[in-house]
Amino acid sequence: MGNTGIYVSLDIGTTSIKVVVAEFVNGQMNIIGVGNEKSEGLSRGIVVDIDQTVESIKRAIAQAEEKANIDIRDVIVGIPANGVEIEPCHGMIAVSGENREITDIDVENVMAAAMVKSVPPEREIITVVPEEFIVDGFSEIRDPRGMIGVRLEMHATMITGPKTILHNTKRCVEKAGLKIEEIILQPAAISSTAMTKEEARFGTILIDLGGGQSTASVMHDNQLKFTFVDPEGGEYVSKDISVILNTSFDNAERIKREYGFALPEETSAEEYFPVDVIGKNEPVRVDEQYLSEIIEARLIQIFEKIKVQLDAVGARELPGGIILTGGAASLPGIVELAKDIFGINVKLYVPDQMGMRFPAFSTGIGLIDYVANLDEIHAIAKGRKINVSSYNSQPGKAKVQESVVHEEIVKPEPVKKQKKPEDKFTNKAKNFISSFFD
């Protein structure tokens, strides 16, 4: 179910900043405006110059406002997976109501109890994602509200990130005159739109090939279980072309887009294209196969690094295979190359919205899809309540109000963790989960 309203996503990438304005009506997403500007002030997905980043954000927002014909004030912001840590957490409280009926306040309190654990001062909690609730020993409950019970427990996944990255991102958005509606981890956002429910449940790998870095993440049982960031992306392919062919970076980008192919064996050494070489008056002819060999070498290096990390947690044994997306994933032949390297099924995800059919927009679309389809339990976990039957002054906007955590939180007592019933996942999937939490 989608929450009716207008949503704006802000994807702050290393090479470009993308703004997507979409309207959700009856679960259907309609794109009404897009902004796409060259990014300045970032390196490897991290803000290194706040003022330059702010100006880039303003230009992208202005472009989206002009196309959508609206004033943009609230945005959904994506956070990269750099330095992200994922760990299980557990909370337990006594149900507060006299009639022992579990309410929103109890859910908020048990989530607050789950977050009462030591977080290093240099880190900050990005989100807590509920996995299951337990009411008086009865487990596997997705939404306990309305049930009667004395004791409420919750098993969840806590995701934390470096405080520096979060602070700098927030600072840039606020200095651009915008208010942050939600902060979402990018791999979780992309997975919500690039994967089917079955893929997210049984286990699937997502590889986002961005301009400044490449991010591999693993979804299993509808939860983000693992992330890895390689500080190399499509920009590094262009740098290799620039250095080896002795041409400018802009020329290298154009050559990659017009003549690039990821598999040398699928190209011809007899097909040539001109290259403006620095220090020479006349263009130099370069064959397509040579260019492809340059591209392939860098991509193999990126994929091999990711493969080592995935194998460390047994992720390649999950049944869902790999989904490729991101701007660099648009190179012809890259899916076939990935299949050769990883040895499992690989497919490309491209957004299917009109005018957005390019992998570079996967994050922008995913951020909107994630928030618009957030159920009430996960909305409470994000610190807000959604009332889809009432609206703000803005037409079609779901009413959002900040939730208040009940002050009287019962501290968890030492109890034995409930053992979950045996499910039907394969032993391979189980091995992945156990290796992750080890």
C-alpha cells in the first residue's frame, strides 16, 4: 500500500546530484519532475567541501522545481553505506495500559528499549528495523498493536553509521534551504524497488555501481544483512581511459559512453574511433577492442574485491543471485562480465518509470518507493506516525506527525532469547546468516 502524497528524493552522489519529484496515488508512482546536476564537493561518496556541495544541491533542486512547477522544501535523503555497521538488538518492556492492550506507545517504548545499548561517540544510529515482536512468549508477530499481553519483546536490526558522514550530509541539505523528511540508507532504498518480495526474503545481492564508489549489499528475510563499499566506480574507468590514451577526462567520459564495452571478445580490433591526444595536433585512431580491454581490467578489479567480501559471509550461495544497478552498470556487456566473475545469475535493474529508464536513477526512485510504501510499524520505528486518512494543507500529502516516546520505559531484564521455529530456508541461507552475525 502506498501512502498518497508528493515525495521528493535527493541522491547526493560523487559525480552527480539527482532530485526526483514523484506523486503517489493509489500505490502508483508518477514522476512529475527531475533534477540532474554535476556534483562538486564530494569524493568517493563523502562530502569534502560543504559549500560546493550546497551549490550543487541548489542547482539540482532548482532544475527539479522548474520541471515539476512546485516549491521544494522537504526532501528524502539517501546516506551511503560507508562505514555502516549492522547488528542485532533486542528490547523488552511491560505493557503499560491498564487493560494490557498493546498500543503505539508500547511499540515506541520497546523500540526505545532496543536502542538502549552502547554506541561509540563517533557513531550514530541511522535506523532500527523490527524483525519480529514477541507477546508473552508468542513469537513471529509482525504487528502486536491491539493484542493483549503483559510483556512485549522485539528483535530488530540496528544500523549505525559514522557521525561525520551523517552530520556533513545534514549540514549540506540544511544550508541548501531544505528540510530533511527522512534519512534512508541507500542500499535499503534501492533494494525496496529493485527486488521482488521473494528475492528480498530468500536472499539476494545488490551491487550499486556508482560514479565514485561501488556498494555491495545483501538482503535476506526482508532485512539488510551486509554491506561493503569499494572506493572505485565508473569514474575510475574514465580515469584509466584518460591516462592510458593520454586524453582529457571529459574526452574519456565521452569515449566510454559512445564506444565502451565491458567484454573485449565481443568487440573488433578492426573498428576504430578518433581520440584527441594531449600534445598532438591530429586525433589518434584507437580500436574498440583496446578500449574494451582498459574498461574490463578496472571492472574485474572492482568485481574481484566485492567477490572476496561476499564469499567471506557466504552470500553467493543465496538463491537470488545478483542485481546490478547504478550509473556505471549501463555499460554494454557488464552483466555478462559479472556472470563470468561471480559465477552466479546476474541481472540488470533499470527503473521502468517514463523518462527514468536509466540505472543511475535507481537510488532516487528507491528512496521515494521506500518511504511511500512504509508500513505503520516501520513508520513508528522511523520516529513518526502515518495517518493516511487525514491530510495536511498540501493536497494529497499523507499527514505526518512526530511520535513521542513514552518516558516510563521498563528496562529489559535478563531473559533467554526466544528460539525461532525452523523455517524452510536452505542450509546455504542459514550458513550466510550465521556467518554474518559471527
